[in-house]
Amino acid sequence: MQNKLIGYVMILAVLLFGGLGTVQAAGAAKASNPEAAKVEKMIAVADKARKRAASVEGEWRDVGKMLKKAKAALAKGDYKTAKKLAAKAKSQSEMGYKQAVAQKDLKMPSYLKY
């Protein structure tokens, strides 16, 4: 009984530590790739722009979805798609911010008021 328990613990330890080595190796490969670092920075900048637009209630509908897809593409190693989505998300966030600021003091005619 005790031998079985020790065997199970050893198998569990091998599986856990083997998995950690794989995760660390993937992280090291990603960190050593300059293209991945560049795309990761683009995604971070786009997310910052999204938060800025959201602060004035100007975040557009699909920006969050684009960033999520960009992160998934980065994880898969599809840097071209990730860059494209991050750039589009940043652009839409900047336009959303400008739109919200421009329309903040918009005066509606009396016949359009509810």
C-alpha cells in the first residue's frame, strides 16, 4: 500500500515538473524572439489606447475582441495577424476617443430631445 502511494507521488511529481519545463521553454523561446516582443508591445499599446477611449466612454464595440484575437494569434506564433489586429484595435481606440471628446458637448436641437 505504501509503495503504491510513493509510486503515485513520484508519477505526479514527474508530470508536474515536466509540464513546468515545457511552459518555461515556451516562454524562453518567446522572449528570445524579437518579433514576438515587438508584437507584444504593440498589443500593450493598443490596450492602453482602448483604456483611454473607455475612460471617456468612447470604446468601440469590437476593439476588445480584436485584442483578444491578437493575443491568441501571438500565442500561436502568427505574428502577421497579431500585428494587423493590434494596429487596427489601436486605430479604432484612438478614433473612439476623439469621437467621444468631440461629441461631449454636442448640443441637440429641441425637436430631437426625448
